[in-house]
Amino acid sequence: MRFTSALKTVAIGFALYASNGAALAQGGRNAEEAKKEEAAVRAEQTAKQLGLDPGSKLPPATVPADPQNIWDLDLSSGGRVRIQLRPDIAPTHVERIKELTRQGFYNGLKFHRVIPGFMAQGGDPKGDGTGGSTLPDLKAEFNPMPHLRGTVSMARAQSEDSANSQFFIVLLPRMQLDKKYTVFGRVIDGIQYVDAIHQGEPPADPTLILQASIESDGKPPVTALPTPPAPAPSIIAPLPAKKPVPAKKPVATKKK
């Protein structure tokens, strides 16, 4: 009898434990589902704030480094800045950057507008903020990527579809620029060289882009602009020697 009672007690205890375990497991699933629902609500609210379709998927904050989509800027302020380009969010702008870079367009251009705590702007062949390339202006590709420290975005005029060759690198977060300028990349290495870009509007001694290149092209870093070749000395052809003019003989006169 005692043995039978003991077995009954163990059986009842096991049943209670199994019942509680099932309840706990159910509670765990409910908690997990609640977290998922809460995350979905937050994502929907974020999408609405960014003016996006709540059903659309936000682009990833970062993407794997790909040499074909890394823009290298060798600066006179001291080193190479590596920028991760984002063709997934701004394909036309990235293609423009690659095209101009491979033309050598950016080599030797200066950062003409550098505001402390805001941004460093360059890419203008005129050097005063009014120039661009000979290629047509680009249609805006505004996207939800924020203007954080190191964000690289396209400069433009009043029209939304006026970006061409000029760009700026954000020094400190400026969220008021979001969805007003096309973000096409972000600094992944060398931000200290961006911080060292000479400040001013325009700077008294502007920092230059010594070389812009796409990393997959394998160009080594440049630390100084190439020295222009010395002008060839002008060759002056010697004048032909004058033939000596024979002296005229005196004309004899007849005596009368």
C-alpha cells in the first residue's frame, strides 16, 4: 500500500510538472509572438515617418564590402578615404560617380566648401560651387538612408533633379537632410582624413583630391599631385649667314 501510494504521488507530481511546463512553453510562445507584433508595429510607424509604403522593406544599414563598389579618395589632407558605394539604393548616382572617376574627372579638384560640424563639399571643376561635368544632370534617387557621420550624399541646386558631379561628406548627423538629397555611400575607412579637410567657404588653403579611383581597379594611393612636365625650350633657328657684299670699285672718270 505504501509503495502504491508513493507511485501515485510521483505520478501526480510528474503530471503537474508536465502541465506547468506546457503552460510555460505556451507562455514563451505568446511572449515571442508579442515581441514580433511589437516590432512589426514599430517598423510600420518608422515607414510612415519616412514616407514609405509600410509593406516595403527598408534597405540594410550596411552591405558587405565589395571592391567594385568602393570609392577611394586620396586626399592632400593626409591619406586615403574608402567609401562604400550603394548601388542598391542609388544606382544611377553610383554609376555617375564611377564614370567620372574612371575619366579622371575628380583628380586635382578641391573641397571648396567645408563647414565645421556639418559637411565637406567637393567635386566642382570650377571650384566655387557652380560647376559640374558635361554629362546631363541626374534624376533624384532619394532614399531612407539617414545623413549620419560619414554619409556621402550628392549636392544639387534648387531643383531636386539637378545633381551632377558635386558631393558632400557629412561630418556630424544632419537628419534634416534626409530624403532631400540622394545618399549614395558612406565612409568605411579614413574618416580621420575627412576630419582633416581644411575648413572655410572657401578654405584659404583647400584640400585637394589627389586621386579618385574604384578599388577594384587596383590603383595605388597617391600622396602628391604629379609634377607637370617642364615646358620644352623654344628653339630659335639661326638666321642664315649673309653673303658678303663685294665692295664697289670706284668708277674712273675721263679727263678732259
